[in-house]
Amino acid sequence: MLQLLSEGIIEIKVNGEKRRTLVRPADTLLFALRERLGLTGAKPGCENGDCGACTVLVDGWPIKSCLMLAVEAVGHECLVPY
Ligand code: FES
């Protein structure tokens, strides 16, 4: 498991492409996708896990990206709507 103690670069696979981005340890996957990678298909709604507007597929499983840390996506494949 990747441990990120300060801001650092992670690599995640998004829509079949390896992407690198700078994140802080507490950045959510939703934040990294939208603000760092410019993939705005996952929408911020409640940002506490209730609405599902931020849902993406991680290794084929629907995940609320507002509840998952960006660093937790390392080594997994994300499928994000355009
Ligand atoms: S923004 Fe509502 S569940 Fe993620």
C-alpha cells in the first residue's frame, strides 16, 4: 500500500490511460479527477456519500469517489464518465 506523508505525485489508471498527478494525502479521488486531471464527469453533490453523483467504477465496482482517497486508487483501474 502506498503511503503518502506529504504532497506527492501518484499514478492511477483512468479510462485505460496511466495518468500522473500531484495530490495531498487527504485529497479525495473526486477532487483529483476533477481538479487535477480535468475529468469532470463525476459530479460533486453532497460530498458525504449520500447522493451518488460522484460515482465512478474502480476495478469494475461502483465507488463514491467523494469517500475514497486519491492515494487509494493507486494500482487500481478507474472508469470515469466524460
Ligand atoms: S458527492 Fe454525493 S455521494 Fe459523493
